[in-house]
Amino acid sequence: MSVKLKPLDEQVIVITGASSGIGLATAEEAARRGAMLVLAARSEQTLTDVARRINAAGGQAVAIGCDVAERAQVERVAEAAVARFGRIDTWVNNAGLGLWGRLDRTDEADARRLFDVNFWGVVNGCLAALPHLKRQGGALINLGSEVSDAFPPLLGMYAATKHAVKGYTDSLRVEIEKVDGSPVSITLIQPTAVDTPFPQHARNLTDREPMLPKPTIEPKDVADAILAAAVTPARDVSVGAKSLLNSALATLLPSAADKASAAQADKMHYDEPPRNAAGALFQSSEAAGVVGQAHGTGGREPR
């Protein structure tokens, strides 16, 4: 069955992790293009402020507090979308966190929580969205990463979650699109490093402040890719030249990729002590005191 997706200004879009970074940029751009929005995140006050700004500018948005690791909370987001707008046309599983640390020194509780958010959060979103999308058609969009293929130092557990997201998304696409023939487009978005508060939200097990290697791309670049997949079916989308390069290198020349990855280890920290080692792994970014914006906070300079 062919998949026909609506124009953005006719869509109801659910976005998880919408209070900052890529999720916030996607919400702002989708609102500008006329979509009706259901925004989910743990940082409820920030999320409410985002929805208020969108509504004040003439858009339509509702904010729902949600920890994506909790299936019941994700189901409530789907219920709220249907109660408010009558349907779901696109669901974006964007919520995710990082963890800076050597794999041989990573606490099991931290690692399991990271998988609960980054992997099981995607699974929970897919399972909540699919019954609605199967009925009328629509797009299911999962946020992977260039490290869904590649393998960076100090972000190994994060990479493991994103490899899992890719494997799940690819198999789900085959089952839903090809075996069932359902009118659902399932897309994996794989950005390179993005200028967001990702390092500040991450759990940090090292002795220095984390940073992403330069260059980084803007969150709007990823938002544009997400919204393109919401109107035109796509299998997978790499965002940023580094994503294409690193994915290809990891696939075609893995030994060379090992060496290139090792060379990044010294470029993933500022030369200063950690500012907030706990990050937002077990608490919202509001509670952690590291509430982020869509732009200009990921590449912060050292003190």
C-alpha cells in the first residue's frame, strides 16, 4: 500500500523531548508552517512556556508532561492528542540523553536508565503511535544519530542505545510497511553533532566538562529533515556531511574508522571541571538546573 502523507498545515504532530534542542526547534518550525502540535517532555514549566508562545503567535499547541521511559505516560500523550485534535498524523520520537564516560567505568544503573530513555522511550512511542497511524496513515519518525552506525569514545553507551534504535526501527519498518502493507512511513533520522545543550544534559562520569567535537550543525537543520520526512516518505536520512562520512567510514573501512574515532577522544571535553555531572539522566533539565534552548547553547565556551 502506498503511503500518502498530509501537508504540514493539515497535520497533528506529536514531538517528544520538545522542551529544548532538536525537539524545540522542530516544534517551533512545525508551528510556523501551520501544524497542530502535542509537545511532550519532563520539563513541564518550560514546555508550557513553549506551548504558550506558539499559541500566542497564532499556532495550536498543547503541552503534556511525560517521561518517555514510562509506557503509561507515553500512552497518555497519545490520548491527549486524540482528545484535543481528534487524531495523530506524525509522531516524532526525539527525546534522548547522553552519557560521557568510559564503558569499563560506567555504572549499571546509569546505563540502564540511559537505555530506558533512549531505546525504550522510542519503543514506547512507537507502540503508542502505531494503532493511530495504522488506521488513517501517517509518519513515524525516530531520532537515531550518526553513532547509530559509528562508534565514538566516551559516548559508547549512548552509541549502543542509538545502534539499538536503528535495529529496532529497521525491523519495525519491514514488519509494518512491507509485511503488513500498512499506510505508515517509518523514518530514521541520523544527525551528526548538533549545537544543543546535549553535553550539559548528559550524565558525566569523567573529570572534565563534556563537549561535542566541532563542527556542529544547527538544530533547525535536523528539524527541517524531520518535517520533510513528515510530508514525504523516507527510509533513513543522514543530516550533516559528517554523518554521511562517519557512517560510510564505519561501514566500509571499519579499521580506519577505529583510528579516526580514537583521535576524537581529546576533543570531547573542555579543560575545566564538570559543571553538573548528574545532568538530566534521572531528573528533568529544569530540576537539574540546565534547561536548554534550541539554539546557541551546545557550543558554550569554558569558564
